[in-house]
Amino acid sequence: MFSNPRNELRVSQAWETLLSGGELPSGAVRTLVDQSWQRCAQAQVDPLRRRGALPVSEQDLFLLHERQKDLLEAAAPVMACARDYLAETGMLMALSDAHGTILVTEGDHPALDAAQAIALVPGVTWSEVACGTNAIGTALAAQRPAQIHATEHFCAGIQGWTCSAALVRHPVDGELLGSLDVSGLSATYHRQSLAFVINTASRIEARLAMVEMERRYRLLDHALGRWSADGQDAMVLFDRRGCPIKASAHAQRAIEALGGGLDLTGQQRVPSLRAGRWRRGMLPAGLPAWLRGEWLEPLVVRGEQLGTLLVLPGRSSGGAHGARGTARAAPVGEVTTLVPRVAAGFESVLTRDPAMRALLDKARVLAASQAPVLLQGETGAGKEAFARGLHGGRGGAFVALNCGGLSRELLASELFGYAEGAFTGARKGGMVGKIEAAEGGTLFLDELGELPLDMQPQLLRVLEQGTLYRLGETEPRQVRFRLVAATHRDLRQEVAAGRFRMDLYYRIAVTRLQLPPLRERRQDIPLLAAAFLQRFRAEQGQAVETLSDEVLAVLEGHAWPGNVRELRNVIEAAVLMRAEGPLRPIDLGLDEPRAPAADPHCAASADRGDSLAEGEEAQITRVIAGCGGNLTLAARRLGIAKSTLYAKMRRYGLRRASGSPSH
């Protein structure tokens, strides 16, 4: 194929002949292009199409990235090198999945900008059916590398481009994972582009092979103890893709006796045993007829399913039930655990409210997954209780960090840790950050909306690549944890205002739970108050009484701007002040704001339901003014600690009224 006006004219004339229903002259276009055009015509692709289709939503693209995590991680460093190579060449590189949907792009900035005009961007599908003849779609359809130039494109709007694509296959079993494409305006055509993209795709496959071998070594290492312990059984060890990698001496014979056709000497796999498609308590779908689910054991190491152990009925197992009993024996290695069931974990969340119960049901389902969860709701609504419930009984620690009220430097060291000597005063031996401390468990980042904008890319990198750098270190550390984030802010508004990164928002907001304020579930007030009373009376060694109707009336009539946290503080303070005898309305201290002078304004504010979620700076200003500059009272009305109020006042440059009290 040559790039010159005469050839392009000949191809253009052939394209017009095809569209008019005529027969293409022999040799008018290459066989690869001819066959692609025929497929496009049969699929009734619009030849006048100007650009690709609309991209999938950002949330769907994120979920697609999650499903293609291995491919993206293997491709990331390779494409980073390509970015440098393609700089100032007018070309870009695009990685797609097996359906032709672009996952990521890299390359020359002018080329990336020009690609917007034809929607050659992440989230858009460039299959032949969607966009006609093009390198991505044609390579996937023909199952071979493809270079498509200028008028060889089937759709008119794309004929100003040139592109070359190669397939990316999994090195273990050859499964088609996607394609790698280099594209640019037609003037950037170069014959060697195809060789370059083929070589780059092979480097991605090599990285995939390294990762897969490392996983297999870990799997074999932890399976050795089980293997020697159950040596009399017919056993097969499958990797995370369902490929058999180790079998006992008589396993093949046992499979054949059951009528199975699995060849343990080759790379034949059992697709239904692929990691992520099944777990304990949920048998794999599509199992071969000879294979029973109770013979299978998922092998999970540090929260990652590395493979599956199959123990067949044999001489020592006494049939299917024996095999099942063997398979559920001691775990493989000290760090191997079963996939956790849905955690209970939410006992501390008390409610009679139907909407809150529905939210709890959803949260219990989410507790079994590893997907990030964003908890939204007003300050004091119970986000940490939900976060602990989402952690449930999973392995690893529950580590919490509040991103508000800390200086940028302190927050960075708390989050990422630091090396010895990283800065003046650094602890000898360095410090483990909260992210590392949550290894294998849950990291709860409260008030995530307060995270400084320049630190957000660092957190995003940790979430996407699973690695972090301690302050003062140059070597990355591998981390694996489940993220639960919480905020009282509307992060979508923060994104629109430029105070929060959109890519980080969609990374953490895979699933969202909106917690209602206490004033919207008033039937829970007596339930929660009684629980807090019992708790604090027990801590003080005091007798627990029943709350009187008068006390309940005061509690139910209050606006609770600080939500559940404020209710807890009110009951705790009342218990401390009233050590003997049942609580009285006066012990609650809720009538105080309705007293003299400036207090009526403060009371009016309480009736409206003061909450930081309503616009923090304006809310703080209004409450401080309404409480006559009494910061203690204002902090109580806002449902936050006085130290937190001071920190927020410094952030917004607020001052209390001149001459007003500080207490």
C-alpha cells in the first residue's frame, strides 16, 4: 500500500462504485479492505457517517475499566513510553477492549484534540458495525493486524485519517482482550506504524504473562500444604482463568470415570471457574455436567481469588460428600481465606424508618463487594457507622482518617506515610500511612470533600495503580484495600466548581448511599435516645430508666441540626449531669437557645435545621451571628467540635462579632 494522491483517488473511485451498487474492479483495493467494505455494506453501516457514536457514561466507562483492570495495568507503562515516542508526531495511541470500545488514549496533544472531532475518545465503540472500516474494528473483525489509510475508511467523515492496529491476546490461552491502535490525520501516514503498534502490543502481552506467572507461583506456593495433606485424593488446581495448572497422579482417570472430557495436559480451561464469576455460597454457572459445585473450593489470598481447587471423589474421600468435606478443610496457607459472606456489621445502626431500612439492605449487599462506596449526608448523620458496617467481618483493619481540619502537610503524611529523614522532625524509621495500614481491609476517608485539590491526583493514582510512594521515597509500595469515602458536600457541585477532580469522583462514587438527616426519620429519635441512655448509664454504672413522655416530647420537637451525633452528645451530657434519678427535660439543655437576647435568632436557625450541607461558609456565618458570637453554642448547634469550628473559621477567614464572647 502506498500513500500518494493517485492511489487514494483510485480507492475513492472504488468506494463510490461500491456505494452505487456496482462491482469493484479486480485489485482496486486490498483484500483486507474489500472484505471489510463488504461486511460494512451487509451491516448497512452509514457510509456518510461523520464520527463515532456517543461515548458511554463516565460511570459505565469506570466499570469497564474495572473489568479490564489487568489489561489496563499491563498497558499503562507501555503506553507511557509510547506517549514520549509519539510526542510532536501528530499521532495518538488508543487501547480498546475486545468489542472495540476505547479504554484509554495517549499521545500528541494536537492529535488528541483533533480526535475529538471524530469521537476517537475513551468510551466510544469503534467496531466495524459502529464506524465502518477502521483499523480497530477491522483488526478485531479480521482477527489480524490492520492498517487503514485515508479513503480506505468506509465512512466519509473518517477518510481524513490513517490508523494501524494490532490485537492484544492473553498469553496463557490466547483469549482476545482488545486492540492497540495508532492513529493520526492522513498526512502522518507511515508504513512502519503497523510494525510499531504490533511490537507495542507484544510488550503488553509480555507484561500480562509476567503478572500471570507471578500469580501462579503464589497460588502453587500456598497450595502445596493442601496438596501433601490430601495426597490420596484426585485433585486439580485451576488458575484464576479456569486453566488447570497442577493435577494429582490419578486426577485424569477420575475425571474420565465421571464422563468428563477435560484434558489436563493442554491449555483447555473451564470458563465458569474464572475468578470473579463465582464465590462460596454461589455456585458457578455453566459448570460441565460431570462437575459438581460441592467439589470446588475458591482459593483467596489477601482478598484476591487466585484460583480454584477441585477435589474429586476418590479413594480416601468416600464419594461426593467426602470430597466436599476434604475441600473445605484447613485453608491453603496462613493468609488464604474464604471469600467473605455478606457481613452483618450494621448492628449499631438502629432504625424503624422504612427508607433507612431499605438503605441498610442495599448496604448489606455492598458489604460483600470490593467496589468503592461514597457515603453522603449531613454532618453527624451516621456515615462512620455505615462505613464500619460495610467493612463488616472482612480481613484486615478498619482504618479511618478525617480529611478536614488538618494541614496539607499533616494530611499527606497521615495518608501516605513518610520515610526516615523525609523532613525535619520525621520519626526515626519513618511512619506507615493510613493507606498502608488498611492493607487487606477498609480505608474510611471521612470529609473527603476537604481533600486539597493538589493531593487528589496522588489518591487517584493509588486507587488506579494499587501503589503508593511514601513521602521521601522513590520505590513504590503495593497496597490493596477497600475504600469507603464520606462527605457532607455535593461532590458533583464541587466538580463543577473546579474544587474536586471529576476522574477521582467517578473512581470513588461507583456506588453511593445517601444517608437521611435525623429530622427526616423522627420515629427513630426515641429508639436512638433510649439506646444512648442505656449505653451511657451502663458506662457510669448507673441504673437505666425509661425516658418520660415529657423528655421524649422535647427530643422529638428539636430540629437536630447535628443529627445523630448531636443526639448522642445531648444524652451523654444529660447522663453526666443527672447521675441519680430519671432524666428531666431541663437536663437536656435544649431550651437554652430560646432564652434571651440574640438567642431567638439562634433558635430560628435551629428550627430551619442548621447543617453544614446547606452551604458551609454561609451556614457557619449565620449560626455564629444568630448565637451572638458564642462559639461554644454555635459549635453545638452545628453538631461539630469546637476545634473543628475554629479550623473551618480559619479556612473561610471568618471572625465572630466584635466584643462577643469566645466561650
